Amino acid sequence: MLTLRDLNRATLARQHLLDRHKGDVTDVVHRLVGLQAQEPRPPYLGVWSRLAGFERDDLHAALHARTLVRATMWRATLHLVTAADFAAFRPVLRPVLAAAARRFDGIDFDAVVAAADRLLAAGPMTFNELRPRLLEEFPGAYDRALGYAVRMLTPLIMVPTQDPWSFPRESAFGLPGIPLEAASVETLIERYLAAFGPATPADVQTWSGLPGLRKVMSGMELERLTDVGGRELYDLPDAPRPGGDVPAPVRFLPDFDTLILGHADRTRVLADEHKARVATKNLRVRAVYLVDGFAAGTWQIKRTARRARLILSPFGSTPLEPLEEEGLRLLAFAEPGASPSVEVAEP
């Protein structure tokens, strides 16, 4: 029988948020099965919260070496994943991504994909460059629909640059240049549980976008557990479950963090009454900080020429002192050279 705190600590342990992982950046991204990367900076901050001794150049170098890639993956959104996981799991996601593309009618998807492959074979392009080229071949089509179809159906990776967070605001996309060979759905489930478990089939489906996983999971050799609400949870037999009384340090998670988006039931990290303050109507997922393992408020950095202010917006009464030390370390990483301060926002 797992309590809410038991679930919280089990997931934090696997996310390396109880103790930072001691290894390299590619290893920690592999262990997490990727990090949400809708914007360039959040994956850097997500890795920083989980990896001991992490330096910005470590991730920058891995992206340029193509051991890590930024690409459309889970839930048809951009993620930072290992090149090996891109090759193994991008084909598994093809039915989900194809279904997303088919929200637009009147498109010959096979012809559009073939045209995109031919155009991109000459070199990477931004979508603002690619869409006009596609319109030349499909006159009268909706250019945004053509671009979206390519993004969903053609396995592409974003091309890193020398920008501070490795990508400009408008990034070029290119063909991956590596063979794609689909892993099994069972392998995907095992990797998810290693990073997010214990979990229900609905949790895995919410994270991956893949439907129909209950039948698959019921046929796997997984441990069955129960939470205090009576739900059946699945887990790997030897996965860490340290117990709800294990101390959890303060941690800062960036916008769109994979932990906040990784379950159908987010209460193991984010209480229901705080959801509306984190997931906004315009589809942003705000950065949160964890106190005693649970989201206790949101945060943002405001930078001027000389100052970097970490502004905390607590959900309730939270003393500043336990947050300040980790907050100053975050500012030193995210805004080096600026004069740092940690402040609580006006109510």
C-alpha cells in the first residue's frame, strides 16, 4: 500500500531529484527518457537540477556531437533525447504523430513527406524557409498545414548553433542522418517506469501519447502495487522506492518540466488546488520549486544589465531561507556574472 508521499519519493528518486546523478549529461537524459524542450533554455535547467557538477558546455557539446538531439517526440512536442532513443522511439510514435497530422483535410501526406525529404536532403531549413518551397509544389494548400504535416510525419532534428542555449528563436530542422529502428512498446513502458514509476497505464499514456497500453502492461512481468486510493499501479521489480519519510531537498524545476507533465494524476508532485497556477490557459507550464518533494510555488528570473532576480510566488506560507541557497546556485548557473537576489513576489 503506497501513500502519496511514498509515490512522491519513489518518483523523485528516479528523476534524480533526491540526490543529483553523478555521471554525464547523456546518461541523465537517457535515464529520464528525455526532457521537454519546447524552448531552448528549460532543458539546461532541468539537467542542472538533476546532475551533479553539470556545466552548460556539457550539454552544448553533446548537442553538437549529436549524442543528444532536440526533436518532436512524446505528445507531439519537442524534447531533448539521446540520439539512440530518438532512433528507437520515434518510429514507435509514428501512429500518434500521423493521427495529429490528419487533423488537416485535403493533404496528400505521402507526397508532402516525399517532397520534404527531397528538399531537406539539400540541407537544413527553418520552417519559414521550408513552407514556401512546399507551396511551390502544392499550390493553394494551407502552408501551416503542410509544415505541421512535415513536423509530425518526417523524423527531423533541430540544428544546434552557438547561441547561449544552443538554439536561436527560429531554429533550422534537418534530416537525422541515422537509421531508425523501432524498439518494442514493452521497452518504452519499462523505460517510463524506470523514470516515472510506479504508475498506472493512464500515466504512461498521458506521457507518451500512445493509446491502449493497459492490455500491454497487464501482459508484462511487472510488479503490481496499490495506492491508498485503491488504484493498481505497475512497477519494475527492482526499481527504487525509498519510502515517504526520506528527506527531499529544495529543487527548482524549469518551465514545461517533464516531471510535471509525466503523469495523468499529477498529485504525487502537484496538488490539484495548485494546477491552475502552473498549467495556464495559453498552454504554458510554469516553472515550479519543490519543498519537501511537492510543488510549493512558481518562480521566474528577471534579468537586467547587472542584476538577476529570482522571483518566488509561493502557493502558501513558505520561509525564504531554505529556498535561498539553492536559488542562488540556480542564478549562478542561469545568469552568470549578474548580481543575484532571491525575492518573494508581492501577493
